[in-house]
Amino acid sequence: MLYTIIPEEIVLADLEKVPASQEITFRGRRLRVLPLPDGKYQIVQLISSNPCDFLSPEFAPGKIL
């Protein structure tokens, strides 16, 4: 639910411009990534229930795989 005085058409105008992300497994961890033009991936989100995974810079959002 979105409560705002801004019209829905304006709020959702650029929704189709958002790049499609993919879910992959990398080194045993599930990641949500954005594919890059050169065949690499940029990490958007780490999907894990292990708190130690979030402390590893290897899985930090923005990192290029």
C-alpha cells in the first residue's frame, strides 16, 4: 500500500526502466545480481540466514563478480 498525494502515474512512471535482476548461486551463497554488458554481474543483495555471510566483503552489494 502506498499512501501519497503524488499521482500513481508519476510514482510508477519509471518502473519499466528498472533493470531486471537475477538470482544466482555463487560460492554456495544465493545472490540477487544485475547482469552487466561485459558478461559480469553486480551484486544487489545477499540472500542468507547466516549472519557471518553479511560481514564478508566478498558478498557486499555493489561488488562486481
